[in-house]
Amino acid sequence: MSQFDALLNKLTSDPGFAATLVADPEGALSAHGIEPTDEMVSAIRGLEPASIEKLVGAFGKSAAGS
């Protein structure tokens, strides 16, 4: 499993993780073995947790239907 896959898995399995990711992108990414860059952190901080959850939900529905 890639680091990104592990992060997506955490987002799909832990409903509160999107808020953690937005509140502390450096810590959340580092905890999943991803070295956060300034660009990543800036992009994540510009998001709303609800938007992340909606996106993850759409991917989950797509995966379930395939």
C-alpha cells in the first residue's frame, strides 16, 4: 500500500480525520509517512473538512460500484 493509499484509507475509515488533516496537515501527513511540502500544506489548509469528506465519499461510492 502506498503512502497516499494509506492516507486515503484513513480518510475513508475515520470520519473525523478530515478535520485533523486540515487542522494539522504537517502532523497528519507525517503520521502517514508522507513528507509534507509547503505546497501540500498550503493546499490542504485551503480546504474545508466537509469538502474532503464529500470527495472521499464520492470515491468510495465509485470503488464500491466497480
